[in-house]
Amino acid sequence: MKKGGVKYVLSPVRGLLRRMNEKQRLLLLSAVTGMLCGFAAVLLKIVIRAIRNGLFSIMPDDTLSFLVLPGIGMLLSLLLVKYVVKDNIGHGVTKVLVAVSKNESKIGSHNLWSSLVTSAVTIGFGGSVGAEAPIVYTGAAIGSNLGRYMGLSYRGMTLLLGCGAAGAVAGIFNAPLAGVLFTLEILMFNISMSSILPLLISTISATLVSYLCLGRSTQFAGALADFSMRNIPFYLVLGVFCAFTALYFLRTTLKLEDLFSKLKNPYLRWIICAIGLGILIALFPPLYGEGYDDITALLEGADPGHPLYFFALVLLLKVFAMTFTNAGGGVGGTFGPTLFVGAIAGYFVAGLINMTGMGPVPVANFVLVGMAGLMAAVMQAPLTAIFLIAEISGGYGLLMPLIITSAVSYGVIRLFEKYSIYSKRIALRGELLTHEADQAVLTLLKTDDQVETDFVPVRIDAPLRDLIDAVSRSKRNIFPVLDSKKRFQGYVSLDNIRHDMFRTDLYDKAHVYNYMLSAPDYVYCDEPMESVMRKFEKTGAWNLPVIREDRTYIGFVSKSKIFNAYREGLKDISEE
């Protein structure tokens, strides 16, 4: 097809869609988004499996392979990102949250393929990360770019982005309900009941595509025992254990990432991380790749061949293996490692109970419930955790222990951590949209959009005559004072010069600096609105100057305009 041929084909479709109202377009586009996300999830699974099988068909499945292959995958991913993608694509779910709160739900077009390719290489070679966050980023990019091309509003594009993320989760797990809940709990700051329909359409479409391509088998099928009331105390204990394990997982991850971020040379980071990861995997083979095969083995009751303390070490070291992979140039998420560590936590607790004679308890049940418990705490998404594990295991008979453990785990970690592993960093930067409408509106308001520029500036050394001329040309009662390089120095209020306005004898004797006042505080053009409002509250001012880092004057922002924008935003975000 000739250049521009794709647009030529899609233009009539776009024209037809634009004749519909936005709700109708959203329903149709959510189905298309879901199908595309389903295909993307299937493709990622197939490519990861093909790379892994291809490697072990030409290399032995031994310690040397475990030492070498993950580092090679990390290097290939690092080179792809550095020289082809040329953008930071790690932490996919966090990037989606930032796109919603800061970038009007716009995600770069390269994310349609870049996360998919690099994560496939990373995981296929044995990187100790998950494929779920990259596919969520890919799905969100599909929804964002499709919504932008079809001319949706910010609200519509945000919803379609959510449809993409939900479809990606549904497609990779064959779990439509979990896809919807993931979007509602983790990604979408405020959503009405009428908006759930596009999410459902997207997840059903993605799941159908996954069924058609890969079959309907559940990912973690095992020999599950019936729920017994006598085991409830043990599930409560598992919930507490998962909460503290999640606290260790979250805080250790962030500390290690901060530590590696100080190494500016990417190749030095790769060398250190590749060696560290290779040694860990050689000593503890379950750390190789996503670890889902090991979870399946535990669920099927296979003899793990290792003592219980071995799994305690695996539980503690998985976070190091995951961070080594990402810091060394690999691309992957924490979703898969969270499920893996949760499974090991459940196996460890069940093993301790049975070893001490307080049992017996069904190990497979505890493995699955541990996955939900850790996910509920790390991601602070208990509903997603409960129904994802139920869907991917066929274990709806375990709903009671899933609910008990997830609720306890979530409740305990909230005593120590307010934010999830995805949201903690951006929350501290004031960039997180929340499920509280008022906070969400403040985050959505951009300082740049609230700047008023119709003030007439005056030079600091100008005579009173020039200031009077500025008054005659202005409709405002504030006059910014600038130096010769247009840097903000202060302001003059009309009230300050009112008594000298008609004294013509002072027109050439008095100067602007004689009347100038200092601003009580400054606002920077990219400053979060929450910070701006704190400055208004602290100073008691109604107007504050907006400047760049070099003090170049931009305009003023007024409390009254922000209040009006806030009221409008609250109205928009609350309507059906």
C-alpha cells in the first residue's frame, strides 16, 4: 500500500464514527480495542514461549544457561530501548497512571509495540519479571491512540485507555471480570456505572480472542480441596503474613531502584545486574523467568525437591531478581513477581502449619490464596486479587478464603502504606489521580491552563508617566514589574499609586520601583495544582505571579479562576 494508505482506508471509518455521539463511538471502539488487546496478549505469550523453546533447543537446560541467558536478554532489551525506542518504557502501569493525570491520557504511538517486543525478549531469555505490566501499557496505548485518532474527548479517551488496560489483563489471563476490576481499582480515578459497559465489552472481546487462539484452559489449574471452616484461623494468619511480605516487597523494590538509579552508566548497571541475576538464578532456579511453571508444580502437588527454608529464601530474593532485571535494562513488571511471591508465601505458611502438626491444611489452596493475599496488599486492589485468582484457577469454591485473606492483607498493609507499588512515587510528586472526586479534579487542573496573561507589564526603572500610561491601557488593577531581561521583580497595585495618579509634577520624578511590592510567593508554570493551592492558603493572596525557573514572567494565576475551574471540573467528573 502506498504511503498514507492506512489513513486512506481508515478515514471513511473515522468519518462514520464522528457522525455518532461519543457514547455510541465508545461502545464500538471498546470492542475494537478489546480485540486488538486480545491479539497483543496472545502474541506476547506466543513470542515468549517461542524464544524460550528456541533457546533451550540449542542450549542445554543447565546452570551455565541460567547464568548467561538472562543477561543476554537484558542487554538486547537495553539496546532496543536505547537506540530504537529512545524512551523510558519501564514501570508500565505507573506510566499509564501518569499519562491519565499529566498527559491528557495520551500515550506515545511507539508503545503500541515497544513494551511488547522488549518484554518478550527480556522474559523469553529468563528475566525474572512479569509480562502483565508491559501488556497493560501496550493495551492502554492501543486505547489511547485509537481514541485520539477517532477524535474522542479527554474523558472518552481516558475511558478507552482504561478499556485497553482492562482488555490486556483479560486477554493475558483469560479473566474478563479481573480486567474490569483492575481498571476500576488501580487505573480509573472516578467512573460512573454507565462507563462500566465499555470496560465489559472490551474485556469480553479480549477474552474471546484469547480463547479462540489459545483455548479455554485455566492458567493455574490444580487439585483443590473443599473449603473447611476449621482452616479460617490459618487463612487469617496467611493474610497477616502476606501483608508483611508485601511491605518488604514494596519497600525493598523502591529502595533498590533508588540505589541503581545512582549508577548513570547503563552498561555498568547491566554488568552488575546481569552478574547478580545470573548468580541468583543459578543458586535458586525458581527465580528464572516468570516462575509460573513452578507455581503450577506446587498446585499439582509435585515434590518440589527442596526444604522449606529454600522457599523462604526464594521469597526474600525474588524482589532482588526482579529489580536486577529491570535495572539492568530489561523490561517487565511487578505483577507476575507479585503472584509468584504470593504463591511461595502460601506454600511456606502451609508447610509450616503442616510441619508443626496444627494441620493438615491443603497446600494447593494456600498457594492460590497466598497469590491473592500478596496481590491485594502490593497493588492495594483486593477485589482484583480475589476474582483474578478465582478466574485463572477455576477456584470459585475458594471465594471465602480468598476474601478473608485478601481483606486481612489489604487492611494490615494500609496501616503502614497508603499507596500501592504503582502509585507511591507519583503520589509523592502530586501526580496521582484518586477515587476521591475533589482530589482528582485538583490533579487534573493544569497550572498552565489557569494562567492569565492580560496584565500590562512595566519596567522597574520606568518613570511614573509610563506607569500611568499602562493604567490607561489595562483592564486590570495589578501591574507586573520586570527588569530588562523580562524577569519578574514585583508588582504594582492600582491602590498604591491612586494618590499620585494626577500629580503631573511627579510623572518624571517618581519611578516604578518607588511603588513596587514584593510578591508573597511564586508559582512555577509546571507546578502541581495541589502545591499552588497550598501557596494561596499560606499567603492569603488572591493572585500570585507565574514564572519560569529563571524568573522569566509568564502571567498571574488567581484563586477565583481556579475555584471556577474546580467547580466545572467537579461537575464534569461527576456526571454520568
